[in-house]
Amino acid sequence: MQIMIVGCGKLGTSLAVQLVQEGHRVTVVDRSESVIEQISNTQDVIGYVGNGAVFSVLEEAGAKEADLLLALTQSDEMNLLTCLIAHKIGTKHTIARVRNPEYANHMYRISEDLGLSMTVNPDRQAAEEIARVLRFPAAMHVELFARGHVELVTSKLPENTALSGVPLYELPHKLGVKVLICAVERNGEFTIPSGGFTLSGGDVLYVTGAPREVAKALRKAGVLANPVRSVIIGGGGRISFYLAQELLKSNLSIKIIERSKENAQQIAELLPGATVLNGDITDQELLQEEGIDAANAFVALTGLDEGNILSALYAKHRNVSKVIAKVNNESLETLMKEAGLDSIISPKRVVSNQILRYVRAREASADHGEIRGLYKIADGSIEVLEFRATSENRNLLNIPLKDLKTKKHILIACIVRNGKAIIPGGADSIQAGDIVLVVTTRQRMNDLGDIMEDAK
């Protein structure tokens, strides 16, 4: 695909690097000559210096030939104007970063007029991911599939688990619910397991199923902690606002600690249901006074990585059940995991992943309309693809899965039929119109038929 990125901050630069690695032709536009010089010297991109919201700049940079334009500057208004102009020039698809809640809440009304394919809001999407994890306190990450009908929860088995040594084919009987473990990480290596694979304490599991079934399975497996009722949030920025707003809907007790007195007063007015305090979350005495020992969850969301890490480690030390820290510097993540902090949130990565999913799905579905989404899990080692089964897939429709000759390293994880998630057994079959989730270590699968040994 021919992709243009307007705005080469951290997000734009990170996406440019990843898109080039995936074989796309990338053009970057930024006002800063030094930024363009830096990225052009280190990456295989074409760089233009200029204002991306100016018609002549976009035209010269080749917006008419672009399959996708990403407007990722710090200004919402400039991003929206850039997408509008690119649409008028002839760019096929556009995505804008829009962070202002006043704009974001009403984008659906004007997206078509602006020619927008999608808007991304790093703050809101980071908050939504945190809220999903807080629903499963033992989870490291929670992904949604098939429009929310299926969840994929990443969770670590405790060392003393009763499931140690249990083969996967016995899990439905042991747990009493139908879920599927579609991937396992053990000692840094990822596996798509067969039914004979035996579990071990310390394994990181990728569990797929309907939301209620996944919750039941984790609870019976002994890895689902008590539900979160009380949350302390460090920092009063946009992510904290969106997160508190979401958690208050579930009647949780929310306490926000914000360093700036002015910001604290402002967020207190916006969130009357939350307790808002003026203070520093690295102040251990303050955290003790405000009930850190009684809190079920602590979320560090200030603008400083160091403060977030220190306060999160202290909360972990005080045995808070669920601790989440926002970290922008990805080089610190390994250190944090070694210190026992598994739940790390990076708004840049959340949005990067969303855009990359869009690009991969758009590319894969260029000639095959049945593909609906493409996700990478397990540090990118494994892909989860959403396909819609059509009448063209005659060679695999209405045939029991046990009789299908599928390729190695491929797993049919879930079938969604009429809004209901089905964890398939050998007697189940795929029907036309089904949404099928396929888990694979293979690359470049463009058609549901590609799962078959005799696929063309």
C-alpha cells in the first residue's frame, strides 16, 4: 500500500518504521526539516517538509496516489483539515488522531463529510483498555474480537496452580465451561498448543471465548482475583478522566490524585462522583493516608514514566491486587516485568496497534472481501484473523472440523454465528455467513480457504 503520514512525532515515527518493515511504501510530511531529515536518513521513506494541511503540499507529496493518509499531528483541527483536503485530492482512505473530547464525542456526525475512514483517540482507547483489564484483575491484557462477541484474555497461571500437568483436552471437563487456549507463552517461547499440550505454573495463557465463559473459566482456574471495587488513579489527565468516567458507570469507588491544584479542581467539577485530591502519587505517606492498603487497584497515569513506575512498585509492595502503569518509554518495559509489573499501558502502542490492524485488514481484503480483521498477539509472533465464511468457501463449509485437512500451525479458535460465540469441537462445522477466528503462526493468509492443505 502507498501510505502517507502527516506529523512525525513519536506516534507517526513509530508507525512509519513498522509500516516500512511490513513492506508498505511510506511518505512522511512534517513542518520540521530536522525531523524529516532524521527519519529519511534512517528509514526507507520519502520525506517532505511542509504544512500537511496545505493543498499544494499534499498534492506535491502524492496524496492523490495514496491508498491511506494518517493525520497524526498534535492539533486535532489540523488533522481533520488534512484529511478533508486529502479526501478532496483523491486519497482513498484517511485516519485522523482526535483527542479533544468535545470533538471525539461527535465525530460520527461529520466523518462522512470529512471523508474519514476512522478516528483514533490515544487517551480514550488507552482508558478503554485499562477498564477491560480491571474487569479481569488477573489479566495482563484483554482484546475484543468479532465486535465484542469474543474476548481474548492474556493471563498468567500461578506457580501452584491445580491445572499444572493437565492436558488441554481435559480443560472443558475440569473447568465446566467451553473456552479455548489458543496460545501459550512458556519461558519466552510462544506455542499454538494441541489438545495434548499440558499446562504448567507460570505459563502465560491466551484464552478465547464468550466474555462470560472466559470469566467463569478464569475464576474456576483460580486466576481470577476478587472483583475490583475501589480504584486509586494517579494523575488527572485525559486518560484518567476517560477511565474514571467509565468506571463510575459500574459504581466503583474512584479516588484521583493530581499534582496540579488547578487541574485537580477542574477534574473534580467534571467528575462529581469521584474523590479528587491535590497531591503527588510518589508521596508514600499520602498514598497510605488515602487508603492504598484498602484499594483493589492502583493505576498510575501521570505524564512522567519514572513517577508512574515508582508509585506502581510501591502499590505492588503494599499488596494492591491490580497495579497498572502508563509508560511511554518502551525500553523500560522489560525492567518493569522483571520487577513484577505485568500490566503496562502505552497509549502510543494502543493506537499504533489499532492503525496497523486497519492497514493489515485493508491490505488483506483488497481482493478478498470476506476478511474482517487481522490482529497480532504474543509480541507479534501469532496472528488472529477474522474471516467471514462465504458460499465461495464450498470446500470447507458444512464439514465437521475433525474431517477438515487444515495446514499445520493453524487453529480455528472460535465461530460466531448469529451473535453467539461457539468454541468449536470436532463435530462442529463452518456455515456460510459465520465469522471465523483463525489463529496462526503463518503470514499472509488472505482467504479462509488458505487454512486448507489443498488451498490454492
